[in-house]
Amino acid sequence: MNRKKAVRRSAEWFGKDGKDGFHHRSWMKNQGLPHHLFDGRPVIGICNTWSELTPCNAHFRVLAERVKRGVYEMGGFPLEFPVMSLGETLMRPSTMLYRNLVSMDVEESIRANPLDGVVLLVGCDKTTPALLMGAASCDLPAIVVSGGPMLNGRFRDGQIGSGTHVWKFEDMVRAGDMSMQEFMDAEACMSRSAGHCMTMGTASTMASMSESLGIALPTNAAIPAADSRRNVLAHMAGRRIVEMVEEDLTMSKILTREAFENAIRTNGAIGGSTNAVVHLLAVAGRIGVDLSLDDWDTLGRDVPCIVNLMPSGEYLMEDFYYAGGLPAVHRELAEAGLLHKDAPTANGRTLWENVKDAQCWNRDVIFPLAEPFKAQGGIAVLRGNLAPQGAILKPSAATEPLMRHRGKAVVFEDIDDYKARIDDPELAVDATCVLVLKGCGPKGYPGFPETGNMGLPAKLLRQGVSDMVRISDARMSGTAFGTVVLHTAPEAAAGGPLAFVRDGDEIELDVPARRLVLHVPDEELERRRAAWRAPEPHSERGYLKLYLDHVMQADTGADLDVLTGGSGAGVPRESH
Ligand code: FES
């Protein structure tokens, strides 16, 4: 190919004569960039979410350098740029509040600059959907490189998983089965290398979703961050993005309806995070694919969970990689007719071409589809008068006997109320009750936090109770587990029926029938609705005001309504 003849976006900056071209090239040359890099070759943005405040992404400067090697090798011109990073463990009130803000940062950074293609460096939970959403609204060629999971946690004689064991250890401390010293000893044992959570939490799930969508290279999901092959993957992605620009392989050519169907089915097979629901709905909304909450139920319903990873199982991402990783899962699903084999992927081959020779090396980690790890993978979408726009539950992380349950509500009006009373010895609660938490949806908290797997009352933990039905408008960490109904829509703060539940009301959960019913007469519910007053807005200014005015409910992905769709990669007018 004669690259100088190809018309690229970047030529609108670097290919110009006169003062405009001078401006665009001269200041770049202060970085020691030689003149030949401005000759019309593909300019590749490396969108970096590195931050020391995002420990899961703290190794990304190394990864970016590996991407650059690949880009240079193929005759491209790499330019790394930062965007706001979202560190799950530090940011308050919730990283989810900022996912949409980061997506705006990404979209506008790409469109405003001389980029022909972009490599998205993602890792910690929200960084993956945020960058996918922003890039999708531009629809340039793009490829995802995930940072990779941490090495397996090791505490004493056993493996411990990010997040999953935090909940377990906390319950053990509250039940008096673990000392505070032991609890603190476990901290360094859990997070012992670079990388993101090594359970099948949201980060691993979204890395798997990227690979399943075809927007990342095969094996992207599972190579540990500390494994040298992660650097090789970054290098190869750098090589490939240059070719993608030359082939004009834009995101919308990969992120088709079929790609999303492949991702949803894969999520069932891996026991993936419930957070994938809102994130994929939001990405689909940006790229213009018609995807609904009900698609999650219909597409995932017959997919068993075949991956034995925490929080649903016992192994971790490092084990998953050695067992064959996602390609082995994809092969299993594709051979059973559960995937669109012809779906195009970022490396130019179809999904089936990528995985047809994949091998499983450990059947304790990746089970055969015919003898699955758990019969029910996927996401159950529940409806009823308590969730007219839907709520979700992850069957593989729930307790089978509780999947059909009727009990009396114990209601917490918000998270502060919950924290103040959950361990009160006088709290009227037993194991048959249903814990209800309000005020934790997109508008309510604000920012849709991961408080849905609220801990059980200490007095019940001491009795040996390990699970109860819990219902909220919150999300749940992908590393968490339990019979937990999440994303109830509309949320309480938006006047959804959850707002009207009171202590002692009977609630019926029937997962097989996909029902969530509040057994209160309609007339009484109407009386409660009439008496309800919306909470005061959390803020009248800044991003929070923009967010509260425009955020949509969980059932459509909790994006801002003004951000759905895209504006393409058109070149803005000159600035001087
Ligand atoms: Fe970053 Fe779990 S805290 S991935």
C-alpha cells in the first residue's frame, strides 16, 4: 500500500501546508519526533488509564511502551494520551458515577486530535466500559488491551480471591471466627502482583467481554498482568491496530448484534459479573446496536456455567489461563452452536478461526458443556410489581433453596440506615426475612454503587446463616455472591415501587418463573405512592448536576441520555 496516498484524519493536521501544518508539527517536534513521522502514516492513539490511584492499572506505562513497539514496527506513529482513570478501591461515592464522564473524556479526546486509530488500555472495572463507550461514539478502528489479572492470592495454605475473600473474611470477623490481626495479614497476601482482581469479577468479566465481542485479541482476558506474555499481547495489538486503520476496520464493523450475542452467552458460561449487563447495554447504545435487558435472559437462559472460578467457584484467573482461557470456552460454546462463528474480530479472522484449535488443559477449571460446573449460568431478569422495568439476579452465585422464597421485608431506607441498624441485636430479623435496601440506584446514592450484596446481620452470621434474599436498586461487585436481586428499576429515588416497601411487607422471589412480587394491594401501593416525596437532589452544579439530570435507569445501561449514539470521527474545524 502507498500510505502517502491514503486519506487519513491525521492528514488534516499533519499533512497541511502553511501556518496550520507548521503549528501542528512544530510543537510536536519538541518531543524529539523526526519529520518523517508526519508523512501520512497511521497515527495511533494509546488511550491510557494509568494512575497510581488506580492500582489495578498502575503497570500501564510499561504496557503502553510495548504497544508503541508494535505500532512502530508496522510503520505507524504512536501517541499516548491520558484520560481520567477510575480506581475501584479508592473513588467515592462510586466509580460508576464517573464511568459516563470518562467516556466523554475519551470520545472528545479522540475526536479533537489527529488520530486514525486507537488502542484502549483498560483494566480496573469501569475503565473497560468507559473507554469502549467513548471510542464507540467516534467509531474509529480500535482495539482493547486489558492489563491482566493479578497472580492468584495466597494466604496460609490456600488460595484467596480479590474481593470474594474480603466479604468472607469480613463475615468471619463479624462472626468472631477471625481476628483483626489475621484479617490484616491477609491484605498483602491477596494483592501480591500488578494487575486487576483475579476473581471472575467485573474487571475479568469485562476483559472477557472485550475478547468475546472480538474487539480484543484472543487470550486477552486471562494472561496474568505479571506474565511476560501480557507484554507480547500489547505488542501484537500495536502491530494490529496499524493494519486495522489500513483496512478501515472500524468498531461498528466488529461490534455487531451478533458480537453482543456472543458476549452475553459467554458471560453465562464464565459465570461473569452482573455489571456486564449495564456496561454492554451502554456500549450497544453508543454503537447503535438494538440490545435490551430481556436479551440477557433469553440469550443466556440455556447457557450453563462451565468455568469454576470465584466468586461462583473455587479457582482464579491464573488457573483459567493455564487451563486454556477464554478460547477454550469459546470453542466449547461454538461447537454447541451457541456462538456466531462468523463474527469478525480485531485480528481480521472470525471468532471460529481464532478458537477452533483451542485446547482445555484442566477440566476442573473449564468443564465440558455436556457436564457443566453449574446448570444455570447467565443472568435472570426478574419482573413484577416491585420491578416493572426489571431487576436481575445471578443464579450461579445464588443459593438454590432461596431461588423460590417468600419472606417479610426488613427495610433500610438508605445505606446509612443500613449501617446504623444491621448489627443491632434488637433488629427484628431472622433467616427467612428479605433484606431491602433503597437509595442506591443511579440517581439515589448517587452513582449506582456496589452495595447490593449487603452483609447479613451479625447475630444471624453467628447462628451460621450464610445467605438470605436481598433486594436493592444497587449493583453488586463482580467478586461477590449470594441470592441478591440487583438493579431494580425504576430505582427508589426515581419513584420506583421499591420506594414504597415497608417493614413486614411480604415479598416473593421466584427465579425459575422470573417473578419479583410485592404482596401489597394495589390500592395501598397507590396510597403510599401519593404520599411519597422525591429526595432532594445531591447537587445543583457541576458534573453531578449534569449526571443527575440525564442519567438513565439500570435497565438501559445507566448511560446519560445525551450520550447515547455517536457523533463519528469527523474532523473538527481549525482552532487558529
Ligand atoms: Fe480494580 Fe477489582 S479493584 S479490578
